[in-house]
Amino acid sequence: MAHFHRLPGPIADIWAWQHRGACRDRDSGQFFHPDGERGASRGRREREAKKVCQHCPVRAQCAAYALATREPYGVWGGFTEHERLRLLREGWSVSSSGEIDIRRLEARLTTVTAQ
Ligand code: SF4
């Protein structure tokens, strides 16, 4: 017997949040590093991208998507690829309502950094 409730929803629903992203009309180069980028210039670019994410209305959905799909590159949901790797290592979760708690994830990164 087929379990239709386990099938993903329509693709348009899965991606709909991206249409409301604060980065929508911005240069994607701000969020994804060019080949060979390192050090200070990478840090500057990531900080600027994260500033955009701070005010994004779909930040929680974006962060949840990137963590769930283990998105390997770029700044998503206000988290760099290195920060997401740390969160994946340390563990992250959604609430019972299916929401992701951005402040809790940020606090977790601070805690992990301090150790
Ligand atoms: S959280 Fe950042 S990367 Fe995600 S949609 Fe918003 S602005 Fe774009």
C-alpha cells in the first residue's frame, strides 16, 4: 500500500520561501565564495552576506533547508558553510511545530566556539 502522506509536497511549495528571501535580487557572488577566496576577503564577504540574512523574513526556512539538505556551499540562513558543519556535528533540531529556532542555533555556535 502506498503511503502518500510521506511523499514530499509540490516542488513549488518546497521552494516558495525563496521568493521572499532578502537576497533575491542580490548578486549571488555575495553568498557563494569564488574559487580560491580565503582569509580576510572571505570573512568580509561572509559578514556582509550574514547582515542581509539578519533581516530576511524567511531566514528560519532557509537555515532549516540548508541544514536538512547539508548544503555544502555558501551562506544560507545567516550561517556560513563552516558554521553549518559545526551545527551538523553538534546537532540541531526543529521544534514540535516544525520551526527552527535561529537564536538557539546562534547560541549553540557561541557555546561550541567557547569550548
Ligand atoms: S536567509 Fe539569507 S540566504 Fe536565506 S533567503 Fe534570506 S537572505 Fe537569502
